[in-house]
Amino acid sequence: MDEIILMADPRVTAVPVLECGESLVDVRRYGSLLVDGRKQDSDGAFAHLREGVLKRLLQAQASLPHGLRLLLVEGYRQPSRQHQYFEEYAAELRAAHPDWSDTQLRAAASRFVSPPEIAPHSAGAAVDLTLADCNGGELDLGTPIDANPEQSAGACYTQASTISAEARRNRTVLTAALTGVGLVNYPTEWWHWSFGDRYWALATQAPAALYGPTEPDSPSGPV
């Protein structure tokens, strides 16, 4: 996709989901991915992903230049938490732009938080991550993870031109590793990558998404 298509776009919502039933698995039990605790929740759901997503991340990790690691910050996000995040950010935008319509607010909010009903994180299909050295020290990728468009003056956009040359090189390394194993990026958030969700299906022209929103106690995704 050459244009930036936001999560709230009707084309994303229109993608059908053919749930494959793949389980959510705890990333901390497999392979060598680093896991950061800043988004730790009470049951550890944040460190879970669908099996197919984890498999691809491990492949991406293996392709990185020597001395670099993937650092996972957040994977699965329960639908109730997704709803909370979306409403909180929408409220911030509503306060700053009282003249905006509900449609404008929904679109603007979706630059940073997916609408709950289609959220890739709630499907276990998306991961927020960055690059780190072997000791877990984060590399410079231009902004902190979760810097919204207002806070970062747009530098959170993956192709932002306002970041340093070093940050651009690091984003290029991250992009090469993750696109090389079939993940797609949400272009307003350099750290957000997914596989098997509706956004991925639209970006890759797949006929349907493989993963839909799930709850921890559902058959397709026990945490």
C-alpha cells in the first residue's frame, strides 16, 4: 500500500476473517526474543502471540546483524484494554478538537490506537517491538515506542523525514528483518508489526484474515 490506510478505514473493516484456531503462546517460553516488562499485565497476556506470529519473529531475529536482538514490548491485548486505550486517546483528541465530527475523531484516533472491533493486538496478531543490543539496551529508532503523533510531531510515522540518520538506519534494519518474514507495518507507528490480521490481509491482498479478536479463555487462544 503506497498510501497510508488507517485502521478505521472501511476497507480494513470489510476484510473477512476466517479464523484458523491457532493458539496464543507465551513468547517467554520460546527462543531468544527479549521481552520488556513496561506493558506487563496481571496475567502476562502481553507476552502472548499467535503461534504463526511468534514463528516469524524468531525467523526475523535470526536474520538480524550480529549483536542485535528483537525486544518485544507488547503482543496480545485483551479487547477490554483495547477499548480503554481507544476511548482515552479519542477523549484527548475530542478535548483538543471540539469541532471534529465523530468520523474525524475515529479516523484520527486510529492513527495511534486501533478501533477495538478490528484491533490486531486483540487477535494476538500484532506486536509492538524495537531493536536492542545483546544486553537489552534499546537502539535509537527516532522516538520511544508509543509516542503518539502529537507528542512526536509525526516522527512516529515509519517513513518520517525528521529523524536522525542513525534512527533511519535502525528502522531500515528492523523493517528488512520483519518484512522478510511476511509481517506488515502500520505506517503511523514504526514499532507496530502484524501478521494474519485484517490489516495484514488488506496490505498483502490476502482473501481473508487468519486471526480475529479473541479472549484469553476462548478455544483459539488460551493464555
